[in-house]
Amino acid sequence: MPAPLKLVLVTPEKTLIDQTVDALRFPLFDGQIGILPGRAPLLGRLGTGELEIEADGTKTSWFIDGGFAQMRGGVVSLLTNRAKPVSDLDPAQAKADLEVALSRPATTEEQLAARQREQDRARSVLALVNRR
Amino acid sequence: MAKARQIVKRLKAVKNIRKITRTMELIATARFKRAMDRATEAAAYTRKLAEIVADLSRANLKFSHPLLDPRPETKRSVLLVLTSNRGLCGGYNAGVLRQATNQLAESARNGEEVELEVSGKRGISLFKFQKRPVERSYTHFDDEVPFAAVEELASRYAADFIAGRIDRLQVAYMQFKSASKQVPVVETLLPLGELGGDVEATADAGVDYDFLPSAEEILEEIVPAAFKAQVFKCFLDATVSEHISRMVAMKGATENAEEMIGILSQQYNRARQTQITSELAEIIGGVAALEG
């Protein structure tokens, strides 16, 4: 039986979660990753999307936006710029954000990339909200 | 009763002032605690970042990133000055602004072109008075500085630096050392000197990580994140220091008011006594005159 898994979710402003969990799923830069107790050490870049936490038989889900994941010695640390419980997401706001991102002019490559990032972020928020 | 009445008036005014400064002290104390909590919470993020950087450096990586590259010469730089929106906080703004002015003078001597950016009404009004052009000014960084707003600023600086539009970014602010010590400093944030501050040597060195995608790419992402966290820390430090300064200043003001109340009431009692004595003397004099 491996040691229990601990999750620490921090943003630059606050430590949002610091608890023992049974399992985790979150987006890395290229797709979802699932983590169970006893996983090998890992250092990765986070993507944008849903963080699913399973603890004591209940599931909670959060929206996270980029950052880093570190797994070391039974502790998963997620460092992200923004994190919100999915229940706090606002569908109207998400829609508005997507419209803004879609209508933004982009002429240089940097702007294009930034616009794409914003669209992706807005879409993943929308997807989460709509599933609820 | 002329003199005594005047003293009573002043006494009332001073008592009112004491009430106000006492309240401001209490408010500053409460805000200081909140700001301090926020700063402590934020430290967790920086600590984690530093830990990851330390782990990365054990992976025998060469740290190279545009934000870390020192420039051979500094032609254009940005000086960001963090002051408060409100006054009555002792030497807080004066200290920061003195540092900023010194830095501006030094840059001018070295022939650098400095863009001045100021946050806080106090700083804005000083530079207006000095008739020094301010590139950008902000008044929306108040009590609870949101990370998103700071991130916006930091991203712009990082982009400007990478594109070569600026060669240096400096921040003048009140650095928080401890609850009893804050120092005004001018800190150079770009080019980034070191990543994530001091990294303590952990005993279990050499964890064999899976890097996703690769150590280099993570590094590429972590450098801007560390930079943003540092800028954010400057803002948090400034807020905490401001509240401490205000607390101390208001405590001093309250004590001074109390002292003054003591002196004034003594003066009032004396004036009243003198008046009574002289009135008595007049009455006795009058009686004596009638009898005589």
C-alpha cells in the first residue's frame, strides 16, 4: 500500500487546497494525466482545463489555467496562475470572454498565439460550464 | 473667562484629533494583518517555484532564457515606483520617493533614458510637482492587489525586455524585512539575477523526475512565472509596509495628542484658578472699600 497522496494547489495569491486525496486528474500541456498514490516523481507543465479530485468517495472539480505540476515524495503540488471551483464559473462571462477573444485582431505571430490561448481558455471554461 | 474658553476649544479639537488618529491606527492594524496574511499565503507559491528551480538545476541544465541575459549596456530602462494612494503614513512615501529620485539622477548621469511609471497618488503628485514626465501612472493598486492586474504589468515588461525595447526594469518600493523593519529600496528585476531567491539544499537531493515535456521547456515557462511572482511580491511588500508605517505614524500621533491633552487641561485648570482668585480678590477689595 503506497503512502497516501497529498494535493497542494497554490496560486500566487493563495494556497487553495492542501489535503489528502485518493486520485487526481488534471490537464498537462498535451493532454490529461491521472495520478494515483505512489506515482514516480514528475515535473510537468500544466495545460488549461479541469482538475478533478477524488477524496473520500466524493469528486470535486476545479478549473485551472496553466502553470506547473510537481510530484515528489507523495505530494502533488500544482502551481497555477488562476484556479476556481467549477461551480463558481460564470457561463455568461465565459461566453463574453470567448467573443472578445474571437473578435480580437491579431497581426503578428505573438498576437495570434495569445489570441489562440485566450480562445482555448474560454472554450475550456465554456465546456466545463455546459457539462454542469 | 476669555483665555480659559479658548483653551477649552483647543482641548476639544485635540480630543477629536486623537479620536481620529486612534481610529486610523486601529484600521491600519486590521489592514496590516490582512495584508500580512496575503503576503504569507503568496510566499508558498514562491517557495514552491524555488523548489522546482532547485530541482531543475540538479538536472545539469544550463540556465538560459532571454529574461536572464544581462545587457552589455543599459540604454533604456523603466523605473516603477510604488507609493501609496493615501498619506498620513509617516516617512513611507518620502523614503521610497527619495530612493527613486536618487536612482533617476544616477540614470541621468549615466546617460540612460528612463521611463518613469508610478503607482499611487502620492508619487504621482510629487513627480507632477517636479514636472517630471511620467510614462504611466496607476492608482488602482490599493489594499488587495490582485495577481491578475500585476501579471498584466509584468507580462508587458517581460515582452518589452525580450523585444529589446527596454534593457532594465527597476522597482522602487518599501521592502518588508520584518514587522519592525522596512527599507526603501530600488531593486533591479530585469534582467533577472537569480531565480526564486535562496534555495535551501534539501537532504534528498537528486530526485529522478519525469519531465513533461522536457526540462528545458519547463525552464522556459518557469522563468517568466518566477519574474511575475517577484513583481507581485514587490506589490505585496509595499502594501504591508504601508500599513505598518501608517500604524506607527498614527500611534505616534495619538500619543502626541494625549500628551497635548494633558498639557492643555493643566493650562485650563490654571487659567480657571487664576480667574477665580482674581475675582475673589476683586470682591474682597470691593467689600473692603465699602466698609472703609
